[in-house]
Amino acid sequence: MVGTDRGDLTRTAILALLGTVGPLSRTEIARELDVSPATVTQLTRELIGSGMLEELDLKPSRGGRPAQRLGLVGDAGRALGVKVTADHLVLVDVRLDGEVLGSWERPFDPASTDALGDLGDAVASVLGGLEEGPRLLGIGIGVPGSVDDQGVGTVNAPTLGWQAMPVGERLRRRLHLPVLVENDVNALAAAERLYGRGRTHPDFLVLTVGRGVGAAIVADGRVYRGARGGAGEFGHLPVDPDGPVCGCGARGCLEALVGTAGLLARSGAHPGAGFGSVAELGAAAERGDAVAREVFAEAGGILGRATAGLINVIDPEVVVVLGEGTAEWPFWQPGFDRAVRAHLYPGRRDISIEVEGWDDTSWAQGAAALVLATPFDAAGTAGEQGRLVRARLIGATP
Ligand SMILES: [Zn+2]
């Protein structure tokens, strides 16, 4: 049984430090964590013994003895990430160092009478066929909605028709594994914190475009969740009082204007235009179709104005743009850039806005990062489930 004694806290802090800043020498670890070199020597010996740390190259030094650096072992653990959508699930098996070991897609109906039973079946079937490898630390679930608390996992998601769905509780009972549940955009932010921009920028904004529009706010290295876990619903920023009705019931939300349905409606308003999918609209823009290009440019302008407002409020160092909609980003960009620059508060105009690579498994990778980030979370955001993940990593049987 792994308790909460000082040694465990310091072990977690060592993992967190190496996970976020990269390899360090024992002396550097002792200095950063303000603990004695003897304690660091003892705890790192245990962590090396349990296969979580390894000795790397010698760090060159001027005079004195070169110091041995220690780093995390990538295959010390793995997590299964699951992205829940309105018609399918994407599951992905990811190592502690972010390497993807496998991915699966399964049909899913969130309106089914036993949707959570179906979700448990899908996860169990993938778990049953996992290849041998690192220890499974837990399951991360990303949902398009708000989640009360990662370690509890009760979900409200209008796009899935879910109200107070006990996702975490049901899956934990079914799978006997730690389960963390989080809003899908917040999960992407956790992945950015662990493997992307967030390693070097503690204050950043994640923006997603695609079927919907979303945001995650990372302040001081932590995802800001709000009072009910619902922070970051950027898609429901009111933009146009005469705009189309949104899925949330209000009129003229940002998402209703520039999400997939909004883009297609916008193209349909042009006589003789009308496209069946955003991919078709993108292909037309690629061919130089004037209507398609105008639709993206207008959408880029609307999103850019709204984003400038958000940047002015939050003051992030960097904005990372993600989501399936980034495939057509070159057509959004001219309108977006112009609108953002025109509305940014003076002094923020040099902010870096970066569009990152995207594929079908990216959402699910974010969900896996919820679990993989837990050992590096010395503050214990994920509560009891996070403690169980850390116990599995250290090899104890809770
Ligand atoms: Zn709305």
C-alpha cells in the first residue's frame, strides 16, 4: 500500500520535475526541490530500481566531476485514451513518453438505453486485446461537455444528450482501473502541457475548430476548470443577436456561426453554391472557388474577433489552434489574422498563434494524457484516482 508519506510526495515531485523540464542531475533535482542530496540519492535509487528512471549521458562540466543525468523511462507506463463523440469512439494506447502504440475506432450511440454499458464493453474489448508492454496506469475519457471533477466523472453534454451521466463511476466499477474523465478540449490542454507548447509556456490558450468551437485556458500551468468544470465554452460566446439558433438553445453563438453546420449554412446562402461537407468546401477553396474562399474568410474574421477578445481578457503567452477544422486553416487564416491583429489590446500584438498537426487520434491522445500527466501532478488535481494511477506506476497494488 502506498501511503502519503513524505517519501511518496518527494518521489512524485521528482517524476513531475523530470517529466516537465527533462533530464537533470541529482544535484539539480535536490536544488530544484529543496531537499537534501542524500534524500534524492535514496529516492532516485528506488525509482531506477522500479524501472521509472534511467541514468543518461554525463553532463559536461567546467572543472569538477561531470554529473550523471537522470531521465524518465518512456515505457514505464501506458494509458488508454478514449474520445467520445455523437456517433463513434476513438481509442488510443499511449506510452508515458507520448508514443502511440495502437488505435481503434468503434461505433457508438450515446442515446442508446445503456450507453455507459456499451462504452464499458468497447473499452473492455480493446483492453482484452492489448499487446504486451508497459504497465497500464489507467483510462482517460474525453467528452464534448462539462465534467464535475476528473476523478469523479459526472458528465453534462448537450451534444450527446447526456445529463448527469455517471461515466467515471460506471467505468471504474466495470473495469477495476483508475478512470479520469474530462472535457475533451481541457484534455488536449493536458497533452499540450505534457508534450507540447505547455512544457515551456505555463500560460497558454488552446483553441479548437471543427464540428464545434472550444477553448481551454491554462493559467500558471493548470487548466482553469471553473466552479462546475464548465470553463472554456468559447463556442457559446454570443456574437450575433440575429444569428442562427445554436445547439445550446441560444441564438447567434460563435459555434453556430463558424462550426461545421454554420459554415455549410453560410455556403448554402449563396445561390447555386451549397456544399455537403467541410471537406468538400475545403476542396472547392483549394480549386480557387470564390464562394468557398469567402465563406472561410468570413468565418476566419468572426473567429479572429472573438479570439482577440479572449486574448485581451486572459493574456496568454501563446495560442495553440487544434481540431479537425485545422485541415482548412490556410483558408481561415487571412481573415483570422487580420481580425485578431485589429482587435488585440496594445502590447499583445506580438502574441504567437500556432496551428499544430492534427489527426483522427489527437482527441483520444489528449484523453490518455489525463492519466499520463497524473504522475507529474504533484498538486494532486486528479484526487483519489490520481493517487491510484501513481500507485500503479510505482508498482504497488492498491
Ligand atoms: Zn450556443
